[in-house]
Amino acid sequence: MLHLYDTATGTVHPLELRNEGEVSMYVCGPTVYDMPHIGHGRANLTFDILRRYLSFTGLKVHHVANVTDVDDNIIERAAELGRTEADVAAEFEARWWESMDALGDLRPQDIPHATQYIEDMVALVGQLVAMEKAYETPDGVYLEVSTVEGYGLLAQQSLESLQTGARVEANEDKRSPLDFALWKKAKEGEPSWESPWGPGRPGWHTECVVMSLDLLGEGFDLHGGGQDLKFPHHENERAQAVADGKVFARHWMHHGWVEVGSTKMSKSLGNFTTLPDLLARCDARAYRVLVLRAHYRSPIEVTPETLADAEKALGRLDGLARRFDVAELLAETDGAFVVEGTPPATGVDPGASAAFRARMDDDLDTPGALAGIFELVTAAHSAADVGDEDEGGRLAHTAAVLAAALGLSLRAADVEVDEESARLVAARDEARRAGDYARADALRDELVARGWTVEDTASGTAIRR
Ligand SMILES: [Zn+2]
């Protein structure tokens, strides 16, 4: 059974399921106002790996991730671009899924959007006001956190110590600086919805609590996100559920961030790389390898060196696929057992499989699990080198199945280039020769959107899957 670190208790303990054989998980999704960056890529890969592994062990996973399609950033961006909020949100959501598809992440089964849940959110806010756990001010409705049992659970601090550390705010209408907005009254020209407190929009923390409980029900198994979401976002989601008398998530999982030169990478620091940029520079699978090589709670460093290293490791896996005929096997397994949770294909070495599961069950020790796969690669070659092709094939098969359980596919050869892609390559070379770099970039984006990795070589544009 999977043992996982739980932020709420600060301990590693078994992921005990509400319903036998089924895992319900909610992961906080994007606010869509800009290109996804590599921090988002890590977040999605982390939960994709968890989901695939749970499926591999025979569990049925219900994965929900939201899209925040109304918020201050979107409003600001729309004003900047002279477009509507809905238009901006739709465009950047499309960019988001393009990148996540390219990374090989399975899409969540449910993708609720904030704007589809306004009525339910108004109802929850009204309920909390009626219970006298929330109050109205001139600019909105706030939850009074001192009415919430155990506030500070995820921050791992008491209410008193949080209050001492809280910033003194200009908003004098709030009863405590920790109280947070459930509803924001609309300012002139902002998108708004009707409510008992006048036109406005819901606060961000209200969205996830309403959508997760609606789609997964009370006491769902796992709630996840990046470390930076622990407090205040997840704390405040939980606070609303508790105030409303509901059982919320039973387990909290948070992953580490991406670092650039040992500083956290973030949009606000301006030191971020977008996913399309990264995917144009390396094999998308290399980023998955890089993520797998670190424990999910540790930071990862994304540099040209760490990426090149990951590509080298990937080369060893692909080398296995070239020597042993695993292509047929991957066609059978890739996607099939992963999505449906069917037990793995036969012919897998039982000892290696058990060792793999022991590592993964230990708080998702992906570095250990991956190392085990590479030991199999070495052993497969050694067996074949001394003439034992059958043993080599068996070990190669095992390595391929276990890699697929982490979402890593092996490739024996590059796929054939279709006519349209070949045309785009030729057009890009022509644009580069003519010095039209804007057009060359646009053509590169088109190729990336078609699933290619694009490289500039001495002889022109080179593409591979
Ligand atoms: Zn959330």
C-alpha cells in the first residue's frame, strides 16, 4: 500500500481510501492568463506520475483539476491586451493543455471552471453568513477564521502565531488580518455576477472547496498542489469546509518547486522559462526523467546540464528499445493498463516488480524506482551480451512495463514525418534564411503544437518526437 507524506499530520502514513479500490484526488489547476511555465510542468508531472502509479497498482483513479477563469490577473491581462476576460482565459487554457499533452500528462477526468460554479459558490457564502462565520464589509464578504476549529493545520502553526506573523493590513473593515474574501464586490467595469451582497465575483479559495466537494464528495481521498499552496490557499479551502460542517480532504500532498540557480523560479520573480520554450529545446520525456530523479518534496533544478543529463538517461532507455523488440509490448501497455487500472502485462520479473513497488510505496521514491529500472537495463544488455537473448528480452520487457507505469515510453526509432510537418520544416528554413525570425518562431510553435521537438542544426531545422 502507498505510504505518503501528509502535510496535515507531518508524517508519512498509508493512503487509506474512502472507497476500496478507488482514489478520489483533487489538484489545484491553473489561473489562465499567461503561458504555462516549467513550475506548472513539474506540478502536472508530479500528479500524473502519482495517478499512473495508482492505476498501475490496480486502483481506479478519479482525478479532478480546476481551471480558474476569473480573477484579478485575468482582468488585468484582458485590460492590457484590450480583449475580454473570457477570450484571454480561453486562449491561455488552450496553451496550457497543449503543453501538458506534450508532456504526456493524462488529462483529468473532470475539469471544472470557476465561472460554471458561481451559483454554488454564492450559496456556500450565503450559508456561512447565515451561520455567522462570515461577515459583509463595504468591499466583500469575509470568513472569520477564529470561528474555524483547527485553523492553521496546514500552515502547521496555531491561530495565535499566525496572527502575530500576519501583515497589518490597510483594510480596517476586516476583524482579523487572517480573515479572507469569500466574495469580492465588483469595481467599475469588472466582470460580475449577481449575489445577495450585490454584483461581484467569488474569491479564489471558495472555488476549489465548492468544486472538489461537488465532484468528489465529502471526505475525498487526496488534495494536492505545490508547497506554495499550503497556506493560505489550502488552509482557507479547508477552513470553509470545516466552517460549513463538512468533512474535507483526508490527505494533503504538496510538491517542491523548481529552482533556477538555487532561487525559486516564479512568475513574480520574472526568472521563469515557459513550457513551450523548454519543449522546443529538449525531448518532452527528458523533463519527466528530470522530475522523476528528484523526490517530489525536494526542489529540482532545471538547467541545460540537468536536462542534457536527463536526455542521456532517456537515450539508455531508447537504446534498450532498439536492441530488444519492445515496441510491440509498448503498443499493448502504453495507455491500456495505465488508464483503466488493469494489472500489468504478464512476463514481468516478479522480484523487480516487487522492488519497484516497495520503492514507490515508500512516499513515492521515484529516484529509487528509476534507479531500479536502469539496473534492469544494464542486466538486460549483460544477459544478451553473453548470448542469453531470452533472459535479456524478459528483463527489457520488465524495464519497459515499469517505465510505462511512470508514464515514460521507450522509443526504438523516430516516427515518420508527415507531409504537413515536412512542409512546415521547409517553410521555417526558408524564413530563417530570409532573416524572418518572427515567422520562423511561429512555424516552430506550429511544429511543437503538432508534437515535435524542434532543433536548429547546421543543416537546418531538425525535428523529432
Ligand atoms: Zn485550489
